Amino acid sequence: MLQALEAARRVAGSDATVLLLGESGTGKSHLARFIHYTSGRASAPSVEVHCAALPETLLETELFGHEKGAFTGAHERKNGLLAAAEGGTLFLDEIGEITGAVQGKLLRFLESREL
């Protein structure tokens, strides 16, 4: 645990994208919060998303947002959670459970850091 906390302290000082691996219930979300609150992003938002709890279309809308009229029921423009976490931390729990299509869009975002 001390080694994990030391690695978290080191990465908190960078702008790196971090992948936390571990079994369910091992404290990945606690470690993500630790990294957030010990980083220069501590005053910005920390947003957590449980990816496995949302169906593909809803997850994509929650992450990326949508424009008015993009689909039935989209009565107004909605910013996504990626925009809500701007300048802060976005923790995507159970990311391995999302579909390849959404993973591809998310990878594009992570590489370019642009919505």
C-alpha cells in the first residue's frame, strides 16, 4: 500500500493520464481521489462515472454531451461529464465494460484532449 501511495504522489504532480488496475472493491476510486486531492487540480472538479451501470447510448451522452435535436428527447444542449471535469479529474470506473465503439471515441479524446 505504501508503494501505491508513493506512486500516486508522484503521478499527482504530472498531467499524465493514469490507469488504475485492480479487482472490484480494492479501492481504485479512493486512490483516484487521493491523486486528485494531492495534485494541482484539487480545486477543480473531481467527477466519477460508473461505466458498467449505464447502457452504451446513455454512457456516450453522459460522457460527451449532446446538441439540441441530436435525438428524440434532446430538447436542449447538454454538456457531458468530460466537459464538467475540465481542469480536474475524471475517474471512469469499470471502463473495461464499455463497448469498443465508445472506447474508441474515449481514446480519441484522451489522445487529443479535445472534445
